[in-house]
Amino acid sequence: EGPPSTPVVGNGKIDASWDLTFTAPTSGVIASNNLSKVRVYRTVTSTAGVATYFFVAELHVTSTSYSDTADDTTVSANAQLESTTWSAPPSDLQGLVAMPNGMVAGWRANEVWFCEPYRPHAWPAAYAIAVEYPIVGLGVTGQNLVILTEGYPILATGINPSSITLSTLAALEPCMSRGSIVSTPDGVYY
């Protein structure tokens, strides 16, 4: 599932039937992204005033209308929308490396980007981490991502991209060539 489209806002009675109309993706978008279904989500507001998107229905990708007649109790028992912050990877992302726990990391300029675990199509901007120097390449050893820069090497550690911590190594050992990076179980050599 990809990121959500722009939401449609409507006003009316809670227990009313909601007739939705939307624009189907173009045939080029359908073909290039291999789309077959469209999902409809609806917000349900909790007693604390927090609105959450819940799954309502799955339609054929060329559908342009839907009548939502489900009540909030039924809808709030469905799955929540996970992909609110997901986006495609940046077009200039380089040097992808696989990490434990289903993570993939890549870099651009001085930023390290991580995908959503086990979802290599989803790259939330909130997972991007900026470092001080331009990045030359990445290596992986165990649970650690070694970020090799034009300055100090940096160690990124974590089991989930939402909780990565950075440690700059004490020695000024810049990486001169991305092609020299070798990841092994004993460490990352360059």
C-alpha cells in the first residue's frame, strides 16, 4: 500500500449514507505502478478528540464512486491506515544496503534514509538523519550501519528506523572511494 491521496472533506450527519466520488488514476499511473485496487479510509474521532483513519472498503482501481453506509462502531473495528507518512524513496537516493529487521538504508548528500521495516517501497521523511559531512557510502555489520563520509565515520545503531542513534567515531578517517567499502561480519573495511 502506498501513501494516501489527498483526503476528501465532507460535512453531514454521522449516521448518514456518504456518497463519495473521486478521480481514478490514469492508465499510465496504473500501469507504471502495477495498481489493481484502491482503498477507502474514513476518520473516526475518539472521545479524546483524536481522529484516526480506519479502513472502509477496497475497490477496483478504476472505480470513481462509493457509498459509505457503515457506522463508526463497525469501521473503528477495522485496520488503521499505516501509510499516512509513507512516500517513495527520494529520486537521488544512492547506495542501498540491506540491514537486519527488514530495514533498507540509502543516502543522498549528507542524509541517511531508511525504509519502513519490510516495506522497501515506503520511505518516511521522519526516518531521514542528517550527518555533518557528505556521505561517500554505507556498510553494514551486525545491527550497525557504518556511514562513511568525507570526514569522520559514523555508526548508526537501532532495531527500528524510528529509534536510530548515531555515534561519531573518534578518528578522522575519511572514505575516499565508495568502491572500496566491504561489509563483513567482523566489521566494515574501506
